Amino acid sequence: MPTKTVGRVTIDDVDQRLLNTIQTAFPLVTRPFAALGEQLGVPEDEVMDRYRRLKAERIIRQVSAIFDTRKLGFRSSLVATSVDERRVDDAAEVINGHPGVSHNYRRDHEFNLWWTIAVPPEEDLQTHVNALHRLCGGRSTRVLPTLKLYKIGVDLDVSDQRSMNAQSVLPAYRETARTAADLTAEERGYVLELQEDLTVEPTPFASMAQRLGTSSDAVVKAAEAFIDEGLMRRFAAVLHHRRAGFGANAMSVWSVPERLTDEYGYQLAGYAAVSHCYRRPTYPDWPYALFGMIHATSKQRVEEAVADIRERTQLDDYRLLYSTKEYKKVRVRYFDPAYEVWATANILPDDAPSPTAGATTL
């Protein structure tokens, strides 16, 4: 791979291979930077130096566990809110104040704020959404939970050599046998540690182990067990998309015949350019059931992917909603007391949905 300039940062072949590798699977071993060095053909110290530089330049966002929210018993949803354009920044700030809001973007649509929220098992998701709708001054809100997941996992080709119609290199999403949040106190301890950003040192799991009163091997084995049971999707890096050169991020939404939703969903998920693919509910003012998130280096590259999808599927009723501003992008923090603190301070009795209310339209 040739040397590449990303913003003001120059990254060489080794940097590019490092970034591509750690997005899919960061080594779950006691000396992960040494393992990466073996893969890349460079010493452990050099890997750590490169990692520190890429982190300081805000290309790497963090490395930590990516858990399956549902399998931990949390309830989550994508939410679309329409806010007066003159107040959209203020509304976004209010929404960002919720500890379970992990993503919040402004998009070029009447529903101009798109955010994801997760709440613990003991909390009611709709109540929290109702409270945020009230607090942010939303005109209308649509709750769009995942009805079926076809693919999840951002895999940005930092080299930009992969065709936009290439097939995905991430494993297909799989359902797992464990579906309840029956974690022991010990397992919760591992979740609390593994969700934190990894420290850059030769044995980064050692500090976690010390806090838990166990060994690095035990932490690694716990992470592997979480993956095997489906509680953790993977242990990997997340990049700052724009800093990594991916300045065009579009949410493609598609209207499809209901009986063919799965067929088209799996086709859409097969594209490497599509990082997330879901089936979500429709409404009279929102007929789009299929959602496919596309990350690319330019709008032209996004449109290349969409053109190929349209040619192969013959789907024509779609929208491309580009991210025009990122307000928040963090990983969900699980088992954090901040949820209870926020609910106590902000939820009113009227925020609870009536027993006969359906999920979702405000």
C-alpha cells in the first residue's frame, strides 16, 4: 500500500495494515501489541509507538469490547426526532446528556436528529424517549428499534483499495443460545473493565486483572467466553471516521415489499461498504424498513455503492441521509449508576407510556 495522507497526518503501509487489522479483531492475548507486531513484521515497541501516534492524531478512537446490548439485557433503539432548525444544536445537547445515548447525528432530512439510546433492564425505553422528546423540544419523534439485524460492525478500509461492491470481510451476524442477562457479579466486573479503552502497554490486561483481583489470562479467557456466548461481538478498535479519511457517511434507507425484506436485507449486508444493516418499523410518514449505513472517503464513493446496490436489487424507492454534524459518538456504558441518576432528575410521571399505547410516535 502506498503512503497516504489523512487530513494533516501521513500514514504508511504499516499504519494502514495496523488500522485495518485492529478494527476486525484486536488480539485477545496477554501481550497483544507483540502479537500485532508478529503479524505486521515490526517490533512490539514500534507497534505501541504507532498506536500512540494514531491515537494522539485522533484516528483511533478507542479499543475495547463491543458488547451485544440485547444480550446484556439492555433495551435500545434508533430514534429520529424533528426539531426546529434554529434550535437543533441546543436540542442535541439535551439529548447528549442522557448516559445511554451513544450516537447523535444531524442529518439532511425533516427528521434532523438521529440518535441511539440504550437503557438498563430495569428501565422502560419508551419512558426515557418520551422524556428526551419533551426536554429537547422535539416536534415529532419516531422510535425505530431493530426488528432484525443483518449485519453490524464498521470495517473501514483505510487503504481505500477495496471496491465499493466488495463483499464483507466481517463474519455474518449470528443468533446465539444465550438470550437473557443472567450475568454473575464476577461477569459484571469483567464487563465493567473490558468496556474501558485499552491502555497502551505491553500487558494491557494486567491493570484490569489487578483491579479485579485475578490474572491477565483470566481476563482474556473471560473475553473469549463472552464472544463464544454472543455477549461480546468482538474486541476491536473504533476509528474517528472523518479523521481516518472517511468524510462521507450516509444512512441509506430502502422501501421494500414486506415479504422480500429479508432477501434484500441479506443482499445489502453483503457489501463491505455497508457497516450496519437492519430491519426497522415503518410509519405512514416513514416507509423505509431497510437501513444500511455506508462509510466512504467521498460522496462519489457512497454513490458508487448505492448505484451498484440499485443495479443488483432493482430497488428504486430509497433515500440517502448524509451526516452533516456529529454531536456524540461513544460506546454504550453498561451497568453505570449514571442511568439511575439521570432518570431521577429528569423523568416525570407523564413520561410513562399509557398501557394501551404502541411504541413510538410522538
